[in-house]
Amino acid sequence: MLKKLIHKLFLPCSTATLLMEKSIAKTISSREQKQLNIHLKICKWCRSYQEKLKILDDILKRKIQSENKTDSIDIQKFKEKTIKNLKI
């Protein structure tokens, strides 16, 4: 019951997952990071989601770099284009 109350008062899972995705694409504010950290301490589902999100991001980076078609600047451009398309 306490966890449900904390979720609703501080940061719902839907917002937490958005912040996780946003933090991979670009920098989030320190306030957002603190809220996310608090949420992750109490929510095992979001912790699991964050781990999977990091794995997917690492796989994507390795795949792009292994093809030798891009460098770090191209990866950043790809991220920016993805952010724009997601309208984060």
C-alpha cells in the first residue's frame, strides 16, 4: 500500500519509463534524476525495464559501430533524430 501511495505522489511508472528513455537520449535535469532514482529504489518493475533499456542501447551502439559506417558524431545525430521523431 505504501509503495502504491509513493508511486502516485512522487512519480508514476509511466513517467519513470519516459525519464529513463529520455536520459539515454539526452541529459535530464537533476530534479528529474532524483525523482527517477527514488522511484527506482521502490519499483522492481522499472528497475528491470531500465536494465533492459540499457542493454538495448548498448547493443544498438555496438551494432552501429561494428558496421564501420558511423562514428560517435553519427551516433549522436541518430539519437537527435530519434528524439525529434519521438518528440521528447
